[in-house]
Amino acid sequence: MSQDLVIFKGTKEGIYIYIKEGNFRLIKKELDMKLKKSASFFKGGKIIDFKGKKLSKIEEDELREMIHNKYQLELAQMGEKDESERQGYFEGIDEGKTKFIKTTLRSGQIIRYDGNIVIFGDVNPGAVILATGNIIVLGTLRGIAHAGYDGNKKALVAAFNLQPTQLRIANVIARCPDEDVVLSKWPEIAKIEKGEVLIETYLPKNNKKRR
């Protein structure tokens, strides 16, 4: 019976094999079983890389040997990565792994995650959020938020009320406005446009932006 230690994900570059923490013998057995049942899924595709559990070189070589020799599937060469991998970017800007925090963050708390972060609550001054993906706050953001901290400029920050101590996307920091900002009655989204962080209200066909 599958323990869901192995998950396949197809992308435009190829197929990634996500491996959860667990006994390597069980991981190999489950991968073997799923490869048998998923021949059509791999047809014409290339397996790019393993993700998730940190495999030793011996373990990775063992899995690669099984995939190549037993199932004659195309494998990326060791060290061969797609463009986003080479730049170290998190792939899940539009989808992907997400960490949910169901509480308000207090001063001194630091949340760091290799993926998207969703906060069900406020982020108080002194709290810090670092995500390689997007940051979504279902409340007021008053602390520090750094989305796409691995360099991905496609990341965004959104909140019901954006009042950050500092807001950064990739290596671009939102500058403080020259005048007092009137708080929006609607959720706001911060993203990079033309090399600057722009903030806009989340309303259909609303083009009002502030830097």
C-alpha cells in the first residue's frame, strides 16, 4: 500500500520526483511501484531532478539506475538544471508548496520558508516573514516582509492592510512615500514593475498604484 512517500510533478521543463522524509528502502519500493503504474505519465517526458528529502549520492545513484535501466526513462544528467534551478528560484509562484500560519505574529517572531507563506492573522511590528515565494497576510502587515528572497522578482506580497516596517521583493525594497498614505479600504498587492515595488488595491480594473 502506497505511503505517499513519492510524488510526481510535471512541469514545462520536465518531471520532478518529490520525495518525503522516510526510510530509503520504502521510498525506493514505492517509486518502483508508481513507475510501473504511471508509464503513460512519463511518455515523452524527461525526469529533471529529485526534490524534498535530501538524498545521499549513493541513494540518488541507486534511484537513477533503477529509473534508467529498469524503465528506460530519460533522465537529466547529474547537475543539469533548468533555468530557474540554476538561478536558485522557487518554482511555485503561481502554485506550489505553501506554509499556513494560523495565528498573529508577535514582535521577535521570524518565519522563513522555501515556498509561499499565508498568515491567518496580523503581522505585528518586529515580526519578520521571509519566503522564496509569495507572502499573503489575511490581516494587517506591520512587520517586515521579504518575498522572493532567493532573487525571484515574480513574487508578490498581499495583505488586507499593508503597513509594513519594510517590504522587499527579491532585492528591491519599497521606498517610503513622500506624503502620508491614505489607508486602503481594500486588500493591497505589492509586486515589482519596471524595477520598482508598486502597490495596488485588489479590485477588478483598478489601476491606482503607489510606490
